[in-house]
Amino acid sequence: MAPSRRDPRSVRAVRRIIAVALVLAAPLAGCAREEIVPETYLPSSAWDEYRRSLQDAGLAGTALGGDWRRVADAAIAVPVDIDLPYVERGTFDSREAHAFGYRFPVARGQRVQIELRLDGPVPEVFLDVYREREEEAPLHIASADAASRQLIFEPRADADYLLRLQPELLRGGDFELTVQVDAALTFPVADHGMPDVWSEFGAPRDGGRRSHHGVDIFAARGTAAVAVTRAYVRRVREQNLGGLTVWLHDRKRNLHLYYAHLDEQLVEPGQWVNAGDIVGRVGNTGNARTTPPHLHFAIYSNGPINPDVFLRPTRGTPRAPRADLTMLGEFAATDASTTLRAGLGRSAPNLADLMRGTPLRVWAAAGDSYRVSLPDGSVGFVAANSVGLASDSANND
């Protein structure tokens, strides 16, 4: 008998079944080959998203795109030093790539608020904050919201911070930058302040056998003791040393807040309070019976923390620039010998001694100084009264 012939369609079906079985078995055998799928791009900031858009548009490799990235790096690498509070009036030239860098110290317990205001056409301007680190690149910690152009942050430790201000390419206009610093917490006794602190953190107690872990704020009996921030009421107790006490937990900052010697407790455990809510009233209970009424206020986080920085208000208000704002953006020259400094004030490091007639470009005004750039790329501050228009300086020679 002749051998039977198989239906080609049946052969193809069997082959498909075998192929599917092999595919399903392959991962078990450790021989699977995954498809190559590009990773999803997730920008770390608005600045990073714009950088990627330049790259996708083929502009990153152009001279202008390269300049934009170069000045961004330079603003972080060589910032000017400023003290807070600080206000500056400046300008962007739409014909150039711009990035301005600033460095300032901030202590744990302070809150920094940065605000940018723009005049005229509104470009996209990126505000980014970095924390300086020893032997490592600065760490990016925050970016301003593009719509509000405001940024608020609190440091986790004392450090120097960097602010970079950079607009999109081919966009110009004038701006005002304000950087302010204030206490992170409100004051714990209503209608009182730091002058009412009579016993400070670390003062000796019991003949030097222990130290004072908080501050004593003196006020009339019955004065409201208030929450310094939004917090959770953990304990409401009476103790031998502290008398009537209240413990709050600031979960955002992981701080434990201690109120002692109260005359009255006005909160319950498990309750939430907001800044300014009354938690008790000033008294002299506990071991303070022989002293005038006062609030013992302390902060703990892996041990006691000096409350001073957390409570001390800002050092004044920022003063508007007093230099001539019509010079902003102008090509100018020194009309007297002067000094290029790394920051404002005579105590700032000296970057260069400038002879009369040194050409420069004026970018911003702060106090009685201009922030300028020199032809060699150096950036710093010079006294405003030593600068004139380039044509005027030439006519005086």
C-alpha cells in the first residue's frame, strides 16, 4: 500500500503549535530574548525637559544650543556669592544664551523663598536649586513651578545652596529676583518674640550636672502658648520637672516639640493643630514654681536641637537696588579703577583689580553694585559709581 499523504494545512498547524510551545518554554530554559524597547524618558525638572526638547529638535549640537548648555554649567560652577535677603534687577538679552548662578548659606531651621518677576514679554525661565557637596557634584533639590515662578525650601542641614536662573533660548526681557530667608517655625508664645527669651539653649542646670535643652520664654501667666507649625498632639501629661506639658510631633520635619511649665493644657492626645492654634497657657508648674511664669520650649530629633534658628525672624527686608537701572544690558567700561568681587560688599573675595577703561557688560543691579561680565568670561560685582557707558569712558580719555 502506498504511504498516505498528509494535508499541508495540518502540517502547518502542528508546526505552529510546536513553535508556540517553544516560545513559552524558552523563559524556563533561560534562553529568552526580550524585545528592545526604549526606556520612557522622565524629565527630572522643567530645565531638563527643555534640554531634552533641544536635543530632540536637533538644536543641542548647534552653536547656540551648545552655548545654552555651557552657560548653564558655568552658572553652577562659578556662581556669585550673595547674602540673604537679596533683591536684584536684571535683564536677559534675547540674542545670547544666559544663565545666572548665585550661592548663599542656609541653616537648618530656616525657610528660603525665591520669587522671580518678569517685565514685558514673558519667556520661560527655569529656577533650580542645588546643594553643594564636598568632593561631589552639587545635588539638585528643587525647581520652581513654571506658572508661579516661586520656590520655597527648607534645608535638612546647614549648607551652601546654589540657585540657577536661566531663560529659554532667544527670549529676553527684564526681571526682578528676590531671595528671602525666615524662621521655619512661628513663635510659640502669642504676641512675643526673641527678646523674651531669657534663658538660652545649653545653659548649665543643677550646678552644671545637666544643660538646658530648650529656651525659656517669659510672659504673663495665662498668655497663649501656640503651635509653631501643623503638628500631631502626641502626649499631654503632668511631670515632676516640666509640670503640665504638651508634646507635639511635626511629621513633615520629623521634629518633636515640647511645651513645659504650662498653667493649663488645652489640647488632647491624637488631635491635629495648625500653626497659631492654642495648645496651652503659660505658667510655672513643675520645678519652675519659684520662677516667674514662662514657657520652656524645646525641639528634639535624635537629641535636643537649638530652637534659636527655627524661631529667629529674618534679618531685615531686601532693599531695592540703588544703582542706575538704565545701565542694564549696556556695554560699559570702568571710568575709574575698581575691584571685581565674587559677591556684594567689601568683604567679598577679590577676583580682579580693574583699570580705568576696562570693558564690561552690565547684567543686573543689586544694592550699590552691578553684576557684570568681562570679555574673558569673568563674572562678579563692581561698584556702580565706577561704571559708565563705553562711549562716555572713551570720550573722557
